[in-house]
Amino acid sequence: MNNLPRILRSAVATLALFAMPFGMASGAQPWRIARAPYRFTFPRDHDAHDAYRTEWWYFTGHLRDSEGRRYGFELTFFRIGLRPHPYRVVPGVSAWRGAQLYSAHFAITDIRDKRFFYAETLARDALGQGYASQRRLLVRVNGWSLRGSSAVEPRMRLHAAARGNAIDLRVVPEKPPVVEGPGGISRKGACASCASHYYSFTRLRTSGTLQIAGRRVAVRGVAWMDHEYGSDELSPGQVGWDWFSIQLDDRREIMLYRLREKNGATTPQSSGTIVAQNGRPTYLSLRDFHITATGTWRSPRTHALYPSGWIVRVAGIAEPLRLVPVLDDQELASAGTTYWEGAVRVLNARTGRRLGRGYVELTGYAGAISL
């Protein structure tokens, strides 16, 4: 889901000293709030939206090399605005100061060798270190990049490299973009501004190269993309979320998110989507799905205790689903928010038969999420 800039608080802390001062342009407005009705316009809405405070482009996927070895990957780009758009630089101010902060996360799961690698990078927009175009699908953060063609269903290129690990992938949508939430709004709480604009490409044909520990291989597989933007998503009483993306072998997909409150309750606005083989979405409310953790895993680094393994029941899906992490330790202990983001196997909970694959994101278990 990535419905908050998970690690951008660290970016702010690290880079804010370089980011001011700025002057407001004449007629500048406060940050735009995600409101319904909202009609997505593609390909424009693949690009950056500087009128909103936060934005992210998120990719996860499942890859296989020619020897049959399997891998998972994540690559996410974040943007956070420091001043409402439009703005102007104060004359005479150093070029090192900027209007946007950027961050990116990159992770690879090597399933056979039970290895998990991750890295992050932070940048400001000054001197071209970080950039997200409002005119085309182009995001760069310190050499990591997302590039896409100008199309409703764009062909995209992903690149990231760090410490002998890298991905260079081409991703092509096999289904049209799916708007997550009726009226173009993904609700995150009861307040009027607790929402975002959120869409997904739930099935992307993927090919390219992956390098792990210096070993470079050609890979193919399937990926998932989320693009989300807003300005004020979570309520004060929320501590984190459990988010699930599921790609079934019958070419249906499921997205679910469960927002958690300080008192242990689930936020009533938690919701989801089933995507049919033809790409048509069916929206789910909290009463339409049930998620039960089957175990736990404690991080040896942060000592955070995460749920690990789930039974998922969804209205409209005949079989109960069992989600099993391919590797227990897929925790990203970043300079900002620590979270668990990992590849999972999807099985029939009754028979054990394989039904698909997925990714799970768990935040707030190593400390509450806050803006």
C-alpha cells in the first residue's frame, strides 16, 4: 500500500537543513487534500503531483533465472514536498537548497540461499540529486531510476544498484490501471483529509537482469506497482498497517490493507480490492475479509515482534488462502521507519495446493508510524 512515506521522516531529519528558505509564489495554496470525486487521467497521473505533500511509486515482484532460482524484489521511490506548490527560490540562496526531498528503498530476497539484501538512498532536488517530473514518468534518486513511456499502460524501466547488488528491469502492464477505492479515493480514517489517491498495476510482465553479491543473472517474472499521493493520510490514533498484494495463478489479484489503532482495534475504513481476469475491480470493505496471523517472528536486530504467516478469507474468493513467507527475515531496518516487506507463497489453506504469490508489508511493529 505504502500509504505513508515510510522512511521520509528520516529524509526530513537528514536533509531539512539544506532545504530552506523558500518563498511562496503569488497565489500559492496549502497542500491539496485527496477528495472525492476524483477522476484519474492517464497517462498524466503516472507523473509527479507536486500539489500534494507526499507521493510514492512502489514496485514489488517475483523473479526466476534460467536455472529456476527464485527471487523477490522491492523498489520504491518517495517524494515529500517542503513547501506547497507553486513556490520560488529566494534570489541569492545556495543552489544546494531545494523544494523536494526524495528517498528510495531497494531490496532483494534470494529464496534458495535464504539471503535478504536492502539499501536506501536519500536526496534533495538541488543540483539534480533527486527528481520527479510532472510532465512524464521519470523519477531519479541518486542514480536509481524509474522511467516510463507516455501511455495509459506505460512500458517502464527500473534501475537500482548498491554494494554489489542491482536490478535493471523492464516492466510491462498486462492489465489496465486499477483505481483503489470508489470515487478515486482510498480512505484511511474517519477525518475528511484521511485519504489518498491510489491506483495499481496489479500484473506486470517483467524481464531484465538481477545481481546479488556480485552474481549477475537474467531473470523473468511478474511484478506489482502502486502509485499513491496525498497530504494527510493517517489519524493520530493509528500506529501502523498490514498490507497484502496477492497475485493468483488464475490471473485474479487481491489488495487488502488493515490499519491498526493504538488500542488494538482495526480502523473501520480498512479495505481492499479484487481484480478480475479482465481487470475489473470489486471493492471490499472491512466486513468482506478476515485476516488471521498463524505465527510470529522476532527480529534479532530490532527485537520487533511481527506476525508471520496468515490465513486470509475474502468474500468472492472460494478458497481460504494461506500466506507463507519465503524467508522469515525480510525486515528493512532503515534510518527512519523500520518495517517488514516480504515475498510470500499463497496456498489453499485447506489442501496446501499452490494458488499464487504475493507481498506483505508490516509497519508499526518496531515503533508507531507518525508523520
